[in-house]
Amino acid sequence: MPDVPWAPAASPGQLLRLLLDGVPRTRAELANQTGLTRAAVRTRLDALQGAGFLTDGVITVATGGRPAGRLAFNAGARTVLAADVGASHATVAVTDLAGGLLASRRLALDVATGPERVLGALARTWREMVSEAGLSAVSLAGVGIGLPGPVEHSTGRPNNPPIMPTWNGFDVPGHLRAEFGVPVLVDNEVNLMALGEHAHSFPGTDHMIVVKVATGIGSGFISNGVLHRGAAGAAGDLGHIRVPDGDDADCGCGNSGCLEAVASGSAVAARLRAKGVDAHTSADVVALVRAGNVEAGQAIRQAGRTIGEVLAACVSMVNPSLIVVGGDLAAAGEMLLAGVREAVYRRSLPLATENLRIVPSRTGEVAGVLGAAAMVIHHVLSPAVVDQQLG
């Protein structure tokens, strides 16, 4: 959470923002830090405690006097429902207000069956998980969802998503608000992967690109520590950049020669089938690589090179210090990464790559749900929203 400029009129929400760093503080310390009177601090803290946002049980011995109670943020005050929806599966989770996983589950589903069926499956799964984890009595803060296509973040509506045309313009937030009665935030799945990797694995990295290589290919950009969505939420649509040697490979977006049509898991599998190798999905390709299949290994390495050719242009444009590669195909390990590194380091200027690291995802298949939860948490714990709740 970013720092808050303090003023004598600091609100309860601003006080809570200060405590989100996890460091317990006494009321006197908060008064000194904010410039508020102790009476004003007490009034604001009472409101936050009444809403369950704070705990008051950490005791230290005060110098020359009685023990002083320290207040700390209570991450268990609310739960967050999060989902990372891909083309053929979804990772579904329940977290606390610190983004800690309380329960998670992986579902097989087909996003092409449409929003009502997919969102209905998510809602049923969330309710089952909350019940099984014994969290039914804990208040719900919000819902966060990542979808495999462009999303207008301000409205949460998918915007002409190539692999899920029946979702175009669908009111995802409205549909789930009717179900759960809380704020619902929606974004592109790879944007949320970037948020998840940044928040949980690389919090000190202000400039990074996260790439997902699976049935499709996408990316999310963190710039100056903030997710860059672009004017219409379409930033990072790496998979639909034309590859110079992409030939006429047809892409689901309606164009040909796109990176996704050439180097995604499904594209690699199709290339292997053309050579007589039994591969239909990203998982099949990964299994072949792990089993030592030479043709699969060569195909993955070439896919990495092709992805790296496109990423090299991104490196020259945005100058990240880190590229994180995740997604189903990245489970093949160093073979894909080696291809990416080979092309990026060959094609980018030395100044841009001198301190550039290209690494595998640390959070793996839960990166997207952690990012979805982080998106919701940032919203519901913002001073304005907290103050509105307490008002």
C-alpha cells in the first residue's frame, strides 16, 4: 500500500492504511505519527475496532509505567473470493485481507460455454469452499476475477475477447454482485498474474513484465510499482503482435501470424502432431519434454526464441529489470526460458539487458488468484472505501 500524507484530519481509513504494514503500534505512537490528538486517535481506532479491522492484544511493557496495548491490523476480519479463469480451467480461492490463501481449488471448465455457466460454476465453488473451511460467519469483503481476454477495468466488462466472444460486453460485476452483494472487480488474467507476482514474490521490483504462456499468450506490465493497464485495458496483449516469420498461421483474433498462433501451447502441440507426435495440449507438450522427447524439446526452445523476439521489443520500449515467465507451458522448465533469454539478450541493447533477469514464476498457478485478491484488497482497504463503510 502506498504511503499516505498525514494531516490533523486523518480519517479512520488513513489510520488503517498506516497499520497495514503489519507493525503493531500504541495509541500514543499513532498520535505522534499522525499529528492527531490522542482523543481523536481513540475515536477513530474505536470505529476500526468495532468493524473488526484491528486487534488489541499485543502487549509490551511501557517505560516507567503500566503495560501499553498495541493495535495491529486484523487480516482475518473479512474474506475475499478470487478466481483466475483460463481457456480450459480456473483456479478458485478464498483469502484473508492480507492475501493469505485460506482455501484453493482448480476447476476444469470451458470459458467458451459462456458467462452464465462459468460464473455459476465459480459461485457454487466459492460457497462450497467457504462452507468447508468454516468461514461462513466471516464477512465477505469482495470478489476479484481474472479473465483470458481484454477487460475494460472501469466497468469489469470483457472487450471483444478473441477466445470468448460470447462474453463481449457482459456485465460480470453486476452478475456476481447480485449473487454476493459486495464489490466485484474484474481484469485480464495476466494483469492479475503480474499483480500476484509483484505483491507476493517481487515486492521490491518496480519495473517488471510477467508473461503467461499457455493455450494463449499474454503479459502484464508493472511500471513504477503500479500495474499499467493502458487507455482501454488492452496493455500487454503480447499474443496478438505479429511475428515476422509467423507466416499465415491463423489466430483466434481473426488475424494471422500472431505470436499466440505460432508459440502458444496449442500451437506447439499442433506442430508436433504434424510431425506424428501425439500432443494435443500444453500439458501433453510439457509431459513429452519431461520424458526427454527431442522433438518436443526443440519445439519448446523455438517457441521460447519466438516469444523472446517479441519481448525484446518490449524490453527496448519499457526497460524492465525483471521478466517473469509463467503459465502451463512454462512448466517445461529451462527449455522455454533458455529460448526466451537467447532471443532477448541477442536482440536488445546491452544497456537494457545489463541488469535484466528472466526467471520462472515463483507463485505458479496461484499467481492469478493472488493478484485478483490483491486487486480487491487494495480497493476495499483504501481510505475512502473504509471511511464509507464506517460512516
